[in-house]
Amino acid sequence: MTPEEILHEAADIIRRDGWHQGSLDDGDKEHGAVCAVGAIDRAWSGNSQAMVEGNPVHYPVARRPAIERLMGAIGHQFIGTWNDAASRTVEDVLLALKQAAE
């Protein structure tokens, strides 16, 4: 998958499964609500905790650029902190993923 495809799929995952704050997912790493990073990880691996459980050597080349593009879109180095802000909305997250994919 390209970074653009990962970002579009991440937005689709949030629309379908829901958005989450406070951790990568709501406890269901394959079908539950996810944060922005969890959605990106599920988009390329099928598992919102792939980054935690996997071997970094095996991360797809496209994952890092997708993360970097999202950081650029939100103007923040820490996606988790941005995602978890009390004022953040699911609409903010979906818009950022869309902008990062363009």
C-alpha cells in the first residue's frame, strides 16, 4: 500500500469502527474503535497494535511516510497527544487524515 492508500483506509476504518482516545484501540485490535495511529496501523496490517506487537524491521516502507504525512498535516510531532486532546473531535481526525493523503 502507498502512504496515501494507508491514510484513506485509516479514515475509512475510523468511520466504520469508531474513533478512540487514550490508547491505540478500545481493546479490540482488529475491529474496535481506534485512535489515528491505531487506524494507520490497522490499515497496513489488520491490527491496530501492530507497532507494539511487531518487529520494527518488518514494518512496511509505506507506514513511516504515512505517519510523517499525518504529523505534517496536524503540525504536531506527537500524534497521540494531538489525538487525545480534550477538544479533539472525530471530524478533526478525519480531516487531518484526508489532508495528509492529498
